[in-house]
Amino acid sequence: MGDVYGATIERIKAQDGDKSRLGMTALMWISHAERPLQADDLCYALAVQLGSTDFDVGNIPSMSALVNCCQGLITVDKEASTVRLIHFTLQEYLSAHRDLFIKPHSAMAEICLTYLNSQHVKALSTAHSPDARKTPFLQYCSVFWGVHAKKELSDYGRSLALNLLKDDYSQIPTKLLFAHENFDLEEHDTHPPFSGLHCASFFGIVEVVVALIEGGGSDVNGESLWGCTPLSWAAYNGHEEVVKILLAREEVIPDKEDMFGQTPLSDAARNGHEGVVKILLGREGFSPDKPDRCGQAPLSYAAECGHEGVVKILLGREEVNPDAQDNSGQTPLSHAAELGHEGVVKILLRREEVNPDKQNEWGETPLLCAARNGHEGVIKILLGREEVNPDKPDKDGQTPLSYAARKGHEGLIEILLEREEVNPDKPDNDGLTPLSLTQFGKEMKG
């Protein structure tokens, strides 16, 4: 197949006029795009002229013309309206022959940035939520230009990025980027602007971050959506080099809280970015156990999300309380148990300070939290501790067995009934026994 692909690509290169450029550029986009491209996305990308602030719709090629230029190596998925390579082995071939495309991510970043800087995009109304279907290629550029730029960035691409980010990042690309990240903007219509430094920090583009800071006019502690600073965004996405650059600035507040009371360390811990956590903890005067407005500290978030490496790092600090309760009385252990993170549960249980049977405000123990969600592995680990009462009820009188019965977790029921302390006939505050709840669970499933 390699010989066939090689011969076909030579035919593409040998085509007259603009066909060779269109064919090879189309292959570059399809093989290096961050997501499957809509047919219109690809056609618009190939119509962009670098260096032009005008987007000429007359340059947009037809899809049938592109298929011909690619000599049959691409096809259109009619159901999804996406363009793809003819076979997965072609992707393997193109990946193995990197010399076919010169710095593809740099080239793609330049095209995306040229489009975002065009009058065509700037003229779009910011009064309404953008409809990507009405402006092909806009959603892709808004979401992924920075991804390509982080991988490869030319001097020209850097100048285009700085031109785009010299003021606050445009509202429409911001909305499309945040929509892709599933951030809810409806409740924050009056949020502070997403500055160029926020944007560059979000994507982790070192060269652009440095240029914006050195150029002056960028507030390194400025707040954007939810009160997030550039350091918050860099920590959230795990961009270690940008975090280092920002922390090197004396004026940077390393544990500045957002509107929820969360710090950059909380953001990094929640997303499992071990490198960023280590960098932040290396900063003097930094509190590694600072709770947010819900009372959750970075360790609690790391445990809740199952990030074992971050949990170990944070537990290495004396200031961190491994058994701290949040506003609901939940501990790192109960969060980990509730979501079935067995590794984190084992790590926390090694600490003497951790009470494996501590109840939250609803009277739920880590064992009960795990039972409610059917996490047999966590149940077995917790039952291995003498301090754990396998029959302790919550404030409604429901026991771990009650929850297992209600949810129909048969394996869990068997595990709990093996314990002598478990009373299979214990009624809850409504007089319901595990047996009656078992029947209720079966009816619900039916």
C-alpha cells in the first residue's frame, strides 16, 4: 500500500496550476486536524490567503474539485458531512513520511490566525451567540488555533497571534472556545474580558505569553470569566512552562482565588497536572491546603477526581490535612470512595490521621458512599479496617446494605452479608428493611 500511496502523492504533486497545492494542503489538513473536518471547514481553510485581511469567498474550492485534486485519497462521509482519508493506512503512511509537509501545525496556525484576523470574522455581530454552521471554519479556528500554535509557531504566526491578542480576545472566538470546553456563559454575561494574556496562557503558547508580558499592558493578575487569572488558566490546562514564566513575575499572586475561592493549585490538582502542582508548591508563601468556598482543598479535589500522583504529592506537605472536611462534611476519603477511586482510597488509608468511618453532614460514612454507587473494590478495602462499622446508618437510618439493596447491587449485598455485624433486618427511619428495599429495587429495574 505504501508504494501505491507514494505513487498517488507523486501524481498529486505533478498536477498543473493550483491543483497540486490544493491536493497536498487538503491532505495536510485532514491528516493533522485536531478533529474531523466538516467539508465546508476544509474548503474555507483552503480559501484563506496568508497576509490578507480580506476573505474572498470566490477562492472557496468545491468539494468535488478537492476530491479530484487529491486523486481519490480523500472522501466525504455523507452522514457526518466530514472529510476523511480513504483508509486508515493512509494516515499511517502520512504520519511515517513527515517530510511530505513542512511544519504542518505552524502552517495551520497561520491559516487559522489569518482567518480570525480577517474583516470577514471581525464584522460578525457579537450580539448573538455564534452559529458555527453559518460561518464555516470559525469554530475550528477559535478552538484549535492555539493547539496548533503550541506545537509549532513561526515568527509570522507569532506576529499574527499578537495582532489577534493585542487587545481583549474577540468575543465570538471566546464564546466558541468556551462552548467547546462546556463552560456555561449564560449566567456570566457581564464577566470580565478574556484578555490576550488569558488566551495565550489558556493555550500554553510560551512565545506569545512572553511577548505579551514584555510588551507591557497585560495584567498578570487580571481576572476573566469566573475571576480566573492567566496563572489559573495555565494551571487548569497543565502548561508547566507558562506557569513558570508567570510565577517568575514578582507581582503575580500565586494563590489568588477566583469567584469560587479556588486557587491555581486547586485547578491543577482537580485536573491531575502533577508537574504544575510541584511547581506551585515550590513557591514560598503558598498555602497547599487552602479551601474554596465549598470548603474543598486541593487534596479533596485530587481525591475526588482520582489523581493518585497529585494526592501523593500533596500528602507530602505537612500543612495538608488528609482528613479535612468540606462544608458538607465530606473528606478526601469519602469523595474518593463515592466515586470508586480504589488507588486513592488505599493511599489515604495509609495515613493515621484519616478516620475511615467519619460521617458527613448526612451521616454517611465512606463505606456508605461507596455502597450507594456499587463500588465493590472500595467496599472490600474499607471493610479491611477494624474501625469501619459495616452497619452504621445515616441520618435516615439507611445502612450500606440498605443502599446496596435499593440499587440492586447483588455482589455488594453478598459481601456485606458475610459480615456478622450486618443486620439484614434493620429498618430505616421509614420502617423499610433491606429485604423490602431489595424488592423495591427489582420493581424499579422492571
